[in-house]
Amino acid sequence: MDQENIVDDVHDIENEGLLDRKGIDRYWSEVSDKNMTYTEPLLVKRTNTTSQIAIVGANVCPIESLDYEIIENELFKQDWRSRKKVQIFQYVLLKWAFALLIGLGTGLVGFFNNIAVENISGFKLLLTSDLMSKHKYFKAFAAYAGCNVVLAVAAAALCAFIAPAAAGSGIPEIFGSILGVSAGFVVGKEGPMVHTGACIANLLGQGGSRKYHLTWTWLRYFKNDRDRRDMITCGAAAGVAAAFRAPVGGVLFALEEAASWWRSALLWRTFFTTAVVAIVLRAFIQYCNTGKCGLFGEGGLIMYDVSSAKTTYSGSDILAVIFLGTIGGILGSIYNYFVDKVLRTYSIINERGAAFKILLVIIISCLTSCCSFGLPWFAKCIACPTDLTVSCPTVGESGNYKSFQCSSGYYNDLASLFLNTNDDAIRNLFSTSTTKEFHISSLFIFFGAVYCLGIITYGIAIPSGLFIPVILAGACYGRLVGRLFESMSTLDTGLFALLGAASFLGGTMRMTVSLCIILLELTNDLQLLPLVMLVLLISKTVADNFNKGVYDQILKIKGLPYMEAHAEPYMRHLVARDVITGPLVTFSGIEKVGNILHALKTTGHNGFPVIDEPPLSGPPELCGIVLRSHLLVLLKRKNFSRDRVVTGDDILQRFAAFDFAKAGSGKGIKLEDLDIEEEEMEMYVDLHPITNSSPYTVVETMSLAKAAILFRQLGLRHMCVVPKSQGRPPIVGILTRHDFMPEHILGLNPHVMPDK
Amino acid sequence: MDQENIVDDVHDIENEGLLDRKGIDRYWSEVSDKNMTYTEPLLVKRTNTTSQIAIVGANVCPIESLDYEIIENELFKQDWRSRKKVQIFQYVLLKWAFALLIGLGTGLVGFFNNIAVENISGFKLLLTSDLMSKHKYFKAFAAYAGCNVVLAVAAAALCAFIAPAAAGSGIPEIFGSILGVSAGFVVGKEGPMVHTGACIANLLGQGGSRKYHLTWTWLRYFKNDRDRRDMITCGAAAGVAAAFRAPVGGVLFALEEAASWWRSALLWRTFFTTAVVAIVLRAFIQYCNTGKCGLFGEGGLIMYDVSSAKTTYSGSDILAVIFLGTIGGILGSIYNYFVDKVLRTYSIINERGAAFKILLVIIISCLTSCCSFGLPWFAKCIACPTDLTVSCPTVGESGNYKSFQCSSGYYNDLASLFLNTNDDAIRNLFSTSTTKEFHISSLFIFFGAVYCLGIITYGIAIPSGLFIPVILAGACYGRLVGRLFESMSTLDTGLFALLGAASFLGGTMRMTVSLCIILLELTNDLQLLPLVMLVLLISKTVADNFNKGVYDQILKIKGLPYMEAHAEPYMRHLVARDVITGPLVTFSGIEKVGNILHALKTTGHNGFPVIDEPPLSGPPELCGIVLRSHLLVLLKRKNFSRDRVVTGDDILQRFAAFDFAKAGSGKGIKLEDLDIEEEEMEMYVDLHPITNSSPYTVVETMSLAKAAILFRQLGLRHMCVVPKSQGRPPIVGILTRHDFMPEHILGLNPHVMPDK
């Protein structure tokens, strides 16, 4: 891959972009820990000149603000009207075609991912069990640990060298994830899947990739913030749908986590995308059921079918479930606490360079191998149940009953959990009507190991997801509780495992509806709904007393200026004026080129207010706001005049409508690209045509809480603060996302106590 | 019930309130057609003095705007701080307790509703089949039609006399719905259920009901717009959950239909409420399974279990499904077209008085009885299948196989559909592995009858829901298509019925995600998801080409000023100034009492801008906006002064914080309650303490599209338009919801073509 291009991409991403989209950010944060370079929150200092998104490390398309839709659409419309109606139809059709493409692409990738993981780790496990059956224990361990380390190093190398910022097409992500999961790490594939889905969508939205010579002129109509955001949302939903084979869960995940900009039409398209993913996956799985996909054969669209278990429950069952939820919430918040600590430690190690990153991966890999291979020795061999339909011990395939060191007719229950893929281990734990399959002590050992491994694995330099480790630990915890309450509750231990997983997810992620749906889609039993709901509610409520959700923690570590949907209580005691800082840089309606260049060079601002002054108007009045990117386009064309005259909208006719359209990452004009002569510096340029003349404004005495709500609800990037009284300059300041961050507000107004 | 009180309630409801809440409005519109009094859209004339909500006819709590949260919370806070921390905890706890109560209440009502319907109509049907088996055909018809008419008249009388505006506690609704459904009408219980859920929530939110002596001082903390809205949302979700036993569907319905004000915390509480409903229902159903609920015995939490059918599908199945979806969409839009026509006709009839309403109900009831009893005679008797586990023909209970006129060993398939409750008919249609149970001609007849009856029944004076009729017609249509495609598709006819129902729902309601989830929860098979999604997408897309969703149509007939979430394209060519009308009534910061009274009397405005003028300030500046309701409270207390002096915030100390809190419907101070002396008219009152000093403002040159988005996204009630240039009065006008209605905008600006 083109290394230079990636660096460009990262540098171009502006530091005020994107960050409203909590959900999307979370996906990035989930996949990008492989190159954490943070130690302290960046927000303490307002670092306007460095790129904070670069730290997130994904090739995010910077979605700036929906406030600019209008101006862009105005330009767009001029071009538009000259076209025929049939082309408008094409545009709408293309939107749906993109949704289809995203669905198909993500479905395919998801399927490929599954097949590859099943085959690679299946091969590894077969090799190991083959050697074990010949009593060559050390050779077996060597083979097992060796495979793991090789796969792990490959994954880490991919991340460390090929895609250091996880930039680009998402292809390194896919392979990294396949290798990482196959290497036996306690990681999930869902984070990278979501990332890949978003990457596919982003690639389409950027008008294809010049790198791969995939471009199409029609795609330029999608070069605006709204269409990009919509497509990325679709992509993320498709990723969830593909990872969990949960289409409705995918839609809800996108909805619950990216709800601030939710629109009905978007829901509609997202829904379509995930339906396509589901159909693609289903078609492939049906094909594979004929046995043509190597070791991949198991399962339908439902990953862990528990619908055979009885689902009536009594009062004592509810009590057991409440207990399970409470403890699950506590364990979940402890998990979050340690993940936070570990991430901070790893970030220091990872900062030292690629060699350290890979070393860390190797250490964790060896530790995982030792646990997986060593701990099963502590388990006693259990006689195979007699009423089985599957073979026991399992030979030649990944199954419920691993023989490990046991003789024929016996199986090792711990090995059945450890020496399996994570998916299979979860399936074993969720399996119903097999109460006695796992011994209590085995469950206890496995739970402890997975809980700790999950914590120390997240944050190493491989693409990783958090859901699967949490589900794995939770399922084991649930089954353990089920065994302990055996005498009291009549619920199946498989159901207890499911509820345990729910309690852990609730305790760490703190999402509710989307998690609930994903779990139900994983297990195909809606009858469980009330119980799953109850557990999620309890565990989230309990965990919220201790700390924040794991994604909120990560956002905080990374110092991303994420705005909460609600205003903080202390904001009620402040007004908009109280948080304005720094000198305000304004332009005249017709400004000297030199002044503009100077401002662009010396500040990092992305928006500048434009003020009409005498003699062009009466008293000075606010004309609007102009974007750095638009200024660069204007300056590049050199439409200058010697005198202070209005050139008017004619100027736009010298531009194609799409010159001002949103450029792809790294493809916009940069300050260095400009080549302005000394003589031109003294000339004038009319900014009116590119000025957004309807910026959202607030009066300086507006309650800060209300200003924050306005800013957040409308997804703004810049908000103009205007004076209350007349006879003063027509603008007091500009507020950006940074100005609403608690650190900034409380730094400027230390007397305001952040009371609850 | 207290008739006068109801009239008060209706009159008090202000005409700008509530209407952002599309979802809630839709619930009302669904239940309130029994007293339609509209003929023409009211929006053509801007009728500020009449109450438009009164037409909707429900005792809605007028949620005005979230813009006032701040001022109310300021007052609230003063009171709050004097209280102890433990009481804040109580407040939060109370919120959850309310969610619990709403859940319990709605669950109970839902269960009661089911039991009553099953028993009443079960008794009726048993009587009929008993007479039929004795070959007393005329007596049977007389008994059947007689029961129906009596029940129908009772339901209509309840609506026409006891609860003409569906005001109050929702109790008349429940009984009306029970009677209406039992009367054999093609109506559903879900509309009234949603209404009842919202009523329960509203009752709690109003601080109990003085009428029923249920009050509690703590409840006054909930007398604000936000808490009320939240509780009503919870109630509506609980209603859906209770009607369909679909808790996730309930949450999503509230989310999809009331999404503009959605918050994460609210989702959380809604989720809890519906979980409670599900648990309550489940507990009762388990109790009933022991046979203690009379004729109610069937079913678990899942209403129509189709999970036994095989769910693999091939390309030709998909083709059949696409065909089904397309035709379903067309039929759905035709359904909408006729419902619209019928509603307009009925509204003229219903306007003439209670007698006409009841007459209409009787006619429709007789028509329904004739269809239900007459049409089965056209069906041939079919020999009972031999491999049944249930008895055939069914004797002594409502079941799949009705004998009607047939001899022993035979059943009449049309009677099995007609002479059953709607729920049972749907269950029969959804039943799997019974392909041949219904003859094609029978399905055809039943489909035609139900399709037409559904159209002519909606709008008569009984509480009715639209979902069940649409599902019934759709299921029949789907099964019909399934039979026709028998040779081509391997899908079960029961699945076809489900998909047919989905296509009809998509074609009429045009919702997607919530419908999909409700259907899946009704049928308990997530494997069907991709197919259901596909059908919904196709039918909605097809139907959208013809007309709007049925609820949008009803909103339009009723002339409710509902604002779309997006701005219309023609708004881009206008600015905020272009839609301002009428003389602006402003107050000084310290205003003469007489002036205020005059303004309150002569205008219908609910908000007035307050302007500080010399000598109190320099040039005049906008101080804020004051509400009619707050002015009334202030005037009532007579804190007047002889001179133009600032009394300041001290004035608030003479008020309890809750004097300004939102009064319940019909409980606020009215203009007639004021008793101002002639002498006092010349005195002054300081408006500053009650002025909302941070109103949201836009500049007059702001694009109307952007102003509309601001208005809608923030859920405003009033928006101040300020001048762009200095030296003019500080406010140009006030925009309310009415000013954004297309009729109003296009009336003022006829040159703007509403292009697409």
C-alpha cells in the first residue's frame, strides 16, 4: 500500500470533524487500539494544530457539519437543474444501489471471514488433537503455541507496518482480524467487521478509490456530508449484521449509538442494507451446508440456537436472575476498570515502536497458549454421556467433547472450552439440556482465565472486538451461576449462560435495546425477551453506579471531543459569552488576499465569520461564515480584482459545482498547494459567493445549556455568537465543539461547580 | 363522569400544543374517529381562537415546548435546593416507580381486555353454533346479529354519551373497545390499548386525578413538559406491548413514530415499562393456562406461533415474495385511498349528532353480521382431515374447524374464518402445515369481505384500531397468493399469510422497523426476518408512489399542524421573514396591566416578546419571551406597582415554585378568573422575573429551510425572528408551528412552486 498516501489521509482529517457521531467513533475506537499513541487526554490542552482523529487512527471521512448542506446544495442545484429528470431518478436509484452494494460487500466479507477463521483454526486444532491422541503432548503444545504465535505475529505485522492507521480500504483489517481470531486470542471479529462495513461505504462515498483505479464520475454527487454519513451508518449497521448475523440488531446498533442524526429515510435504507447482508450470508451458509467449504459447516443464520429449552419461569427463577444480573453488573464494571488501566499501560508500550507492539502481541499470545493448553490438565476426565447424538469424544472436527489427554469414552470438559474457536466455546456454553456437561470447577477455571485474558488482550496491536470476549466470559459466568442455583431454579443452564452473557454485556457496554435484539437474534428465542431485558436493566443500572461504559472510557482516554446529547447541569449557570476564548479572526465581505492567506497560515480555524463593512453596507453586519476548504478552492483559482468591488455570484460560473463539494480524505487542496504571487497579495477577492449566509447564531446572553442543545441537535460545526445590544461589532465569537467540553468550560469558569 | 369538566378540559387545550409528537398524535387519531367533526382542513384558515386539539378529541396533556424547560427548572431549582439529597433520590426513584406502574397498569388492562373479549364473543359464538347444530338457522342468525347489534350499540353509546371527547381516564375506551371487538366488527383493540396506556401515564403525570381523589403532592414535580412527554411515550409503548404482546415492538413503535424527541434515558425507561408489561401478561396467561379464565385459554406470550414451518427458501420463492409485496403495496395504497374517502363521508354523518352516530354503527353492525353469517353458505363442506390432533369439527370452543351447516365429519372453511374472533381468524390463517385447510374460493371471498368491511368500519363511533383489520386482510391475501403459487414455491402457506400481512401493513402504515419487529414477535420466528424485511420494503416503496401513509392522511384530514422532520425543498428559496404575518404584540419589560389584559383578550397568542426600552436600557433590546399561562399567574397575584420600577426577582419569592408549573388540562388559570379593578389597570407589573430570557432566535434573512429544521429539531413552540441590520426594533416577528405549514407558506408566497 501507498504509505505516503496514508500519511496524507491522516493529516488531512480536520480536528473538528466527525466527532458527533458517537457510534461511529466507537467502532473506530474498537478497532484501532492497535496503534494507541495516547497517554493523557488531549483535551486538557486545546491542540488545534494537531490532528486528533489521527489518533483514532481510522481513515474516517471527516463529516463536518450538516449546517453546510444548504450552501453545498445551492451549488449542487445549479448543476442539477441543467440536468434531466431521469438523472434525478438515477441519483435516487444510485443511493439504493449503494445500499445494496454495501450489503453485498459486507455480507461477502463477513462470510469470507467466517470461512477463513473456521478453516485456519480448525486446521490448527486438528493438528493439535491429532498429536494429543498419539500422546505426543509436548509436540502438540509446540504445534499449538507455534501456530498461535505465527498467526499473531502476522496479524500484528499487518497492523504495525501495512496499515498503521488502519487507513484505507479495510482489507488489512479483514486479514488482521482473521489471523487474530485464528490465533486463539480472546478477541472478537465484530469490531473489524463494523470497521470494514464502514470502509466499504466510505470508499463508495469518496467516489471510489483512485489508488485502485475505481472511480466513476457519478459518484461525485455523493460528495457531501449527509450522503457520506448516511452511507457510513449503513456500513456500520451492515458490519454488525454480518458479525452476529443479526440484521435487526445491526439497524438498532446504528440507531442507538448514532441516534443524534437519525432520520426516517436513513433507517429505511439501513434496514435494506442489513436485509441484504442477511440474505447473502444465508445463501452462502446454505451452500456450505452441502460440505463444500472445508471445515466450515456448522450453523445456520442463527448462531446459537437455544429455542429447544423450556422457557416458563417462576418466582425463584426471577430471584436467581436478579442475583445473576446484579453480580454480572459488578463484574462488568470491574472489567471496564481493568480494561481502562490496561489500555493506558499498553499505550505507553505501543508508543515505543513496531517492535514493542509485536513483542507485546507475542507475549500475550504465549500466555494465551499456555492457559489454553495448560489449564485443561487440571480437569478430570468425564465419562461420555450415553444418550448422545454427536460423537464423544469428538474426533476430526471441532465439537462439544474434546478428548485431550483422556482415553476413549471420556472427554475433558475444560479442553472443550479452551481448545475451540471462541464461537464454538460460546455455542458449547449456550447448549441446552446438557447441564452436567461442564463441571463446576472447570467453569470456574475457564471463567477466571477468559475474564483475565479478555482484559489483557484488548489493546494489543491486532484488530479486535470486545463483544465476543465479554459474551464468552459472561456465558461461562452465567452457566456457573446456573449450576450453583441448580436446586433452586428450574431454568436450563444454557439459558443461564445466555442471561450471564446479557448481564456482562449490560455491565460493560451499557447499551440496552440493540444488545437485547442482538442476543435474541443470536439465540432465536423471543420468549426469553422479558428475562434478557430484566438482566440487561439490572446489570446496566448496577454498573452505572461504578463507572462509565467501556466505549465512553475509551473515548475519554483518547481525548475525543464527544458531546453528550444532553446539557450538563452546570451549563445552566453560564451563558454563551462565558466560554468564548481567543482572538476572533474575521474577514470583510471583500477581503485582501494577503489577509486571508495570513489568517489561514497563522490559525487553525476551519470557519471564519465574514462581516460586511462600510462603504458596502451601513453599520457593520454579519454576512455569514466561510469555510477554510472553500477559501482554498477560491484562492486556488485566483479570481482576484485590483479594487474593492463586488464580483457577485458570476464568480461561481467559473467553477464547476463540484469544485466546492467535499473532497475525499487527503484529496482536498492544501495551503502549500497555493502559489500566490507577491503582487496578488494586495489584490481583493469577493467572499460573498462562498459565504454561508445563514449560519445558526445565538445571542451572547443565551444560556449555555440551551446553546449546547442547539449545537448538538443540529449537528453544527461552528456557531456564531452575536451581541445582545446594538452598536457593537456584529459578532462576539465563534463556538466549536471544543468550547463545549467540560474541561474547557470549567477551566474558564472555575467558580462553577460541576454539581450533579 | 363529570360532563362539564370534560368540556373544560377540551377548551383549555391550547391550539399550539402537542403537535410535534407525531406518534402520540397518531395514537389519538386512531382512537378518536368516533367523534370526527371535521369536514375541511382547518389549516386553510388560521383559526387561532378555536381549539384544534379538541377535534382530535382526546384528553391530551398539552406539551408545549421544551424551550421552557429552562425557566421552569430555574424556579424548580430554588425549591429544590432547600430540599435534601435523599429527596432527589426519591424523585429519580419515583420516575422508575411510575414506569413500573404504567407497565403494571397497562399489562393488567391488556389482560382484562383479552379475557373479556374472549369470553363475550366466545359466549356469542357458542350460542350461535349451538343453534346451528340444531338446524335452527334463522334463530342462529337472529341470536348472532342481535348480540352484535346490542354490543355495538353499547360501545357506540359509551363513546357518544359518556366520553364524547375520549377524555379522562381511558376507562370508557377500554369498555368501548371490548364491546366493539366482541361485536364482531373488523376492528382491532390495539388503538384503544395505546390510548389507555397513554391515559394511565397522563393521569400519573397530571399529579393524579382530583375527580377520583387520587392526588399526591410529590407528583407535582412531574408537572413539566419533559416528564409528561416521557411518561406518555412510555404509556404508548406499553399499550403496543400489551396489544401485541410485543415488548420490543412497543419500544420501537414509540421510537420510530415519536423519534424527534428521543433520548437515551427515555429509551431505557420505555424498555423497562414494556418488559413489565410482558412479565405481567405472561404471569396472567400462565395462570389462565390452568383453565381459570373461562373461555380464555389459548396461547402464550407469542400470539401466532409459526416457528414449526421450514424456512429455507430458493430463488423462485423470492420471486413469489416480490410479487406478493408489490401487489400488497398496491392493495394497501388502495385501502388508504378508500379509508380516506370513507372517513370524510362518515365525518359528515357523525357531525349530525349522537343518534346518527349510533345509527351508522347499527347499519355497519348489521352489514357485518350479514356478511359473517351469509357468506359461509357459499362455501362447500370439506371433509375433515384425518391426521388431526384437534377435534374436527370443533365443538364447544373457538377453533380451526367450524361445522356451521355441515354434517358431522365435515367443516365449513369460510365459517372458520368469519365466525371467530379476529385474533382466532388470523391464527387460523397463519397456521402452518395446513395448506389445504382453506379452499381458494373461500379465501377469495373472505379477503374481499374483510378488505371492504375494514374500510367501512374504520371511522364509526367505536374505539377502533387499524392494525388487526389490515393484518387480517393481508394474511388472507397472502394465503391466497400462497395457494396460487403452490406449484412454484415451496414456502408454507402459513408463511405466505404472514408475508401477506407484512405487505399490507407496509402498504398502509408505511412503518418499517417497528412493524417488522412486531410481526416477528407475534410469530416468534427470527429466521423469517429477511423475507419480512424484503416484503415490507417492497410494499412500502410501491405504495409510496401512490399516496401517503394512512396516519399521515388522517392527520391531514384533521388539519393538525404536523411538522415533517425535514424541510421542504421550496423552503430553500424563502427566508424566515417571508412567512411572518399579522401585527406583532409586544410588551415592555415593565408593562401597564391594562395593556397586558387587552392583549390577552384580543389575541389568541400564547407567547409575547418582551422588549426593554429606554429609560430602562439604551436602545430597545429583546429581553425575552413571556407565556400567556405565566402572565395569567402573575396577574392573578396582583403584584402591581404604581410606578414603572423594577421589582426584580424578589417577586418570585411571593410565589411557590409550582405556581408556574404546568397545570393539568382544565386546571390552569383562565382569563375570566382574573378580577382586575379599573384602578389597577393603570398600574405597572414587572415582567422580567417570568420572562424566558434565552429564547431561540433566528435572523430574518435565515433560510426558511434552516429555520424549520431548528424549530423542529429543538421542539420549539415559539421562535423569535430578529432583524439583520441595526437601528430597527429588536424583533421582527414570532414564528409558530402554523407558520411552517405548507398552506400558510404557499399562501403568502404564491410565486414559490412546491417543486419536488
